[in-house]
Amino acid sequence: MKIVISVFFLSIGLISAQNDKSADEDRTIAQNFFYDLGSMVEGMGFAYSRPIHWQKNDFTKLGGVTITAAGLFAIDEESQAFFNRHRADVPRFLLDYGWYYGNPQNNYMLTGAVYAIGLFSANEKLRRVGVLLISSASATGLLQQISKSVVGRARPRSGNGKDTFSPFSSDKDFHSFPSGHAALAFSNAHAIAKQFGSWWIKAPVYTLGIIPGLTRIYERAHWASDVFLSWALRFFVVESIDLYLNRKYSRTSKTTRKISNMNVALLGTSMRLTYKF
């Protein structure tokens, strides 16, 4: 868990280093808090209504997701057997990382801390990231709870096949789709990675966000198609809310910078990081 917190706040520290100034910094902390609270609710509503406004490119992405998901569904039992055979090869700390990082309570603790730091330090960039993290987690969390009950897909550990469904079942062994751990971890990764221009940062952030979903397959809690669709759902939600926040916060932000480049220099046994803004 300490590793999760350290990595998470390292990324947030890099975002905070941008030190954006806000045109509304003369507002009180309470006023900013209620402004952001309204943005979270409005962002969730925007995400839910966004499919109505999708363009051709969005439907092309949806088609790609559908085809990929169908392909994974077709081989779910075979892929699950592969993961089962190699479960003993996965280090215990990775399985623990996947559980703790994707846990909803831990997720809200971390994202809430990010928002609080941005709020009390008057850093609008960090405040906005906190709003994006919390609102995307909440939007998908609500859809997740409804989908688990309505779909009622059997988990691999239940002993049932990939095509076994029991809608509205109270048995948690029939709550396989979607994967909450995979969705929350990937949501954080995508929201944070979007703040950077350099793939030196994006790549490890996305890797850390994907691992929890894979560990849930190893733990026989979800099928591969469940995890993939959870990632896809989070992608669309984060993109929608980020679009909304860009429109809203750009009206009050004096600067909207990204870390555009990061150079890594190895000097003997030390490492030096330099940033270009």
C-alpha cells in the first residue's frame, strides 16, 4: 500500500509543480469547494448525456471496442485457463497492489487527498485534476453498481461458464461485470496521464493503472472481457468529463500548461530529472 501511495503522489507532485495560477484565486476556500462540487455533479451528468452528441469518430471507437470485446468473450474460458496456470508465477506484492489500489475506499482516500491539496494550496490545476478523478470515479461507480446487478454475469471462481448470467442476483459470484478494481485504477491512470505531454511519464502511469485489472483475472474474480470493457468504459467517461472541465475551467484559468517533455539522465548511481514547460 505504501508503494501505491508513493507512486500516486509522485505523479500528483509533478502535476502540482506546474503551479498554475487561477483567475478566481480571490475566492474563498469554501466558495471554491462549492464551485468544484457543482462541477463534479455537472461533469457526471455531462458524461451520461455525452453519447447523444457522439460524432463519427466516437462511434468508430465504440465499434472497435465492441469487436475487441466480442473477440475476448469468445476466448474468455481459454484465456482464464492460461491465467490460472500462471497465477503462481505472479509475485504476491503485485496481487496485493491490484487489490489495494483498485479498492473504492482507498481510491477515494487518495483522490480526495489530491483534491484537498489543490484546494488548500490554491493550485487550480491540481484542484481540477482532483475534480476529474472524483467525478469520473463516481460516474462510473454508479454505472458499475447498476450493471453488476442487471447483467448478473458469473465470476470465473463460481465454477460457471463465461455465458452464465443471473440478472438481479444478490450472490456476489454473479457480479462479474464490470470490474470495479480495473475501472477505478485505469480511471486514475488515464486522468493523470492526460496531464502530461511526455510518454516517459504516461507509459509508467498507464502501466500502473492496468496492473490491477490483470490481477483481478489472476484472482478469478473477472473474465478478460469484463476487465477490457471496464477499461473502455472508464476511457469514455474520463474523456467526457475532461471535455466538460476544459470548457468550464478554461474560463477562469490564466494558464493551462502541460509538462511537455521530461529528460532522464543517469549519472553514475544517481538519476536526474529535468522538465521543459
